Amino acid sequence: MEGGRSGGGRQVFARLTTKTKHAFKTTEFWTMVAIVAGILIASMVVGDGDSGGDGGENANDAFPAVRAWLYVAIVGSAYMVSRGLAKAGSREPYWADRDDLPGSSSKGGRDN
């Protein structure tokens, strides 16, 4: 056997790891999008009433834009931390044969 381990009748040359899914393919991303949309819509809707206060522009605004954007920043930061943790802990090792290695071809690659 030339430079590898035997794995059920085929030669194994390297141990590689898998990668995580792209962000758009995860439920965490779409959940974050929904939460951000909900926060911004709630900020726009809540407090849009006329209670006859002092007449100021934000007199009735119970959920001002400043607070909404703070919550959006918190949710976005939490999402980034969770993606970092997912990428850090998602390595699944597997043994690769000659055809799986980068730069090799399945039709008669160079032998060392």
C-alpha cells in the first residue's frame, strides 16, 4: 500500500473534514430575518395612536426606533455568535481516497 490506510478494499490517503452549511440554508438565518422584521414592524405599529398628549412627535411612541434598532443589533450579534459556534464545532472528519484530494483527477492522476 503506497502512503495510505486500507479502508475496506480501497486506499485512503488523507483525513479531511466537512464544512458547515451556507448561512442562507440554515433555519437560524431565516428565524433571525423573521425576528428582525417583527421588531421593525412592531416599532412602526406600536404607539401610532392619538391619545392627546403634549403634542410632541414621540409623545405616544411606546416602542421608538432607537430601541427597535438596539434590539435588531442584539439579535444580529447573537446570530453571528451562534454561527461562529456552529462553524467551530461542526467538523466531521472522514477519510479521503485519492480521487477526493484537491488537485487530483479520477482519470490517471500522477503517482508519487
